[in-house]
Amino acid sequence: MSICIEHNNFENTLGSIQNNVSQNASVCKNPLGLKITSFSKWNVFKQTKIWNSRIRQRRDLSVLNERLLADIGYTAEQARQEFTKPFWK
């Protein structure tokens, strides 16, 4: 008899937890429909370093003249396409 009571209490508790989770999930819906992924602090730091590096490299690329671009194997058009990209790409 005590097993059935404990089991019923477990189902009631589980049901209330699921209701709370579904209510919170509806409150936290993503309005833009973007995929939300949890990142560790290390991953966020690493990604920020990559983005900053891209910004710096593309800024440097944007000021090179055609002779210097030819030295690194770029045409002016290729360089323009690269430095006009957003930092996250």
C-alpha cells in the first residue's frame, strides 16, 4: 500500500514539474526562431577571440594596395569580398 502512495506522489510531483517546465518554456520562446545552444564560458571566450581576429585581419586586408595583395595571392575583388563579410562568417 505504501508503494502505491509513494508512486502516486511521484506521479503528482512529476506532473507538476512537467507543467512548470512547459510554462517556463512558453515564456522563454525565441521570437526570432533562432537555435539557442548553451555554451560554456570557455567556448564563448574562444568564439569571441576568433571573431576579434577576423575583424582585425579583414581591417588589415582592406588597406593593402594591389601590389601587396598580389604578393599574398589576392586580387582586389577577392580582397573586397573578404573584408566586406560580417565577422561571424
